[in-house]
Amino acid sequence: MRGSSHGTSVPLPSRTSWKSLLVEDDPEPEFRAYCHLFAARRPWRRGCIDELLRDIADDKVAGVLITDTRMQRVHHPYDGGADVFLASEERDRMRDRHAHWLSSHPSGL
């Protein structure tokens, strides 16, 4: 299967269609906008999402969320970086461990 984002066509990992949402209704069908949600479950192994992360960094794919099976950690990569959502204790440990990743802005953002 192939998917598109930003007008490009790129191969996507094996996936299962989950739901399509109408996000911009218009009386003219060609002007309606949809958001298509997909979910894929795969065993973790080193490098298994490298190609996907490269496509995100190259702005070929957008809107990707990577999470553990219990959805306690969420990684949202995008072409300029990534957001990571963690429980507060784990967030603080990650912040301290990777302080060099933070912006020089006083808030770290």
C-alpha cells in the first residue's frame, strides 16, 4: 500500500485502516478534507523505524505518533524535531539525562 502526505507518495509500513474523519466539510466533494488514521503494531527491534523517521525528517510523511502498547509514552517526530510525552517522573529523569538536547531558552523549549 502507498500513502501520501504533502502531495508525495511514499511506501508506508504494513498497517490496518482504523478510521477516516471528515475534517473540513464542503458542499463540493473535491474540496472536502479527510484525516485517515492508521495503526500498526510491530515488535520493537533496533532500527525498525529508521526509514519512517527519515521520511518524517524529509517531510515526506507527517502526523506520526509512536507509542508503547500501553500508550504511556508517546513520541511525535516531525521534520524539525520531536515531542515526547511521558509521566512526570520519567519526564524529569529524561530531561536530566539528556539536558544537552534542550533549547538554550530558560524554559528548555
